[in-house]
Amino acid sequence: MKYIYNQGSRNIYWLICQAFFEKIYRKMEREMIMQLYQFEKIYSQMEREFGKIGKGEEETYAMLLLPMEGNVLKIHREFPESNSRRLREAIALALFDVKGNCSGEKYDTDSFRNKGNERLEKALLMAFDPYTNKEIMELLKEQFQVDMLSLEQVKEYYKFPVMCLLRIKESIDTWEKHSGSDGYFDFIEGYMGREITGNEMNFSIMSSDVLAM
């Protein structure tokens, strides 16, 4: 039997190809949506695990909030494209960093990274993270009187920084609704901008003893 390749069969071929690639595209789109959903779930997951700062309790955690907010404000001043929306992403990235340090696992967040949020992620981590800021690591070793921190000690230490990260995220959500993509930075610039000078990344360590006072 002889097969005749004509215009009609060519049209059928292209229709099959179109349907095939549309199916692949829809699958990729669903996977991207699911990845974004999983990425943004980190906020609620870490809140359940570490807790959150209650309304009116911000002053108690000021010694941790100030270096975090001061560091990211310095980055935003130098790189305006690292705006409030990029900071929300940076907080999620920092939370994944913390989660990985507590569990010993590595989480693939490459598809959500860009220069704008990575600068802010580093600024946040420099304020509290012993694996980013070696000065903090040395101080924690002295505090726990060990040569190497255990996963239990690491998780204990991260409790207050995580709560502060989640509080900043709540503030971003609030001010972004009021003032757009730069709402949060406009707020902290007006609120504490005069106190934030230079480019040095500051840090602070907060222990449970502070809450007991």
C-alpha cells in the first residue's frame, strides 16, 4: 500500500505536534505554580515550628530586628531594584537556609534566585547567621562552650531570628498594600533612616535570657 503525503496529512501532523507541545507546556506551567506554592509555604511552616512575635512585642526583639532592617536598608539604598518585593523573596530564601542548617539537608531554591533578592538574603543572614557570619559562629561556640554546634543547638539559636524574619515579612505585606513595591523601605527609611549610616553589615545575638529579664 502506497502512502501519499499531501497537504491534509501535513495539517494532521502539525495538529498532533501542537497538541503534544501544548500538553507539555501546561504540565510545565502547573509544575511552576506548584514550585511557587511550595516556595511560599516556607513562611507558615517556619511559623509553626518556631513561633511568631505577637502584636506589641516588637520592642522585646528590637536588638535583632534593628540589624536585620538596617542591613537591608543599606542594600536598598545602593541597589534600588532590591525593593520590598525582592525582600519578601529574600526572607523566604533565608528561611530555607535556616531550615537546611537545622536539618542538614540542602534545598534547591535556584529557580527563585536573582541578584535583587540574593543581595538582601546575604544582608539578612549577616545579621544573625553563624554559617554566613563567622564572627557570630565564634561567639556562639563561646556561649555554648563547644568546638562545634550540634543541630539541636543550632535550632535553639535560630528561634528568635526566625521570628524576626517572619515579623519583617508581615510588615512588608502591610506596607506594600499601602504604598506599592517600595512601601516597606519607604516606611523604615522614614522611621529609622537617620540612624542607619555607612555600608557595614551589623549583627546581634539574642539569647533566651533576654526574655527572662
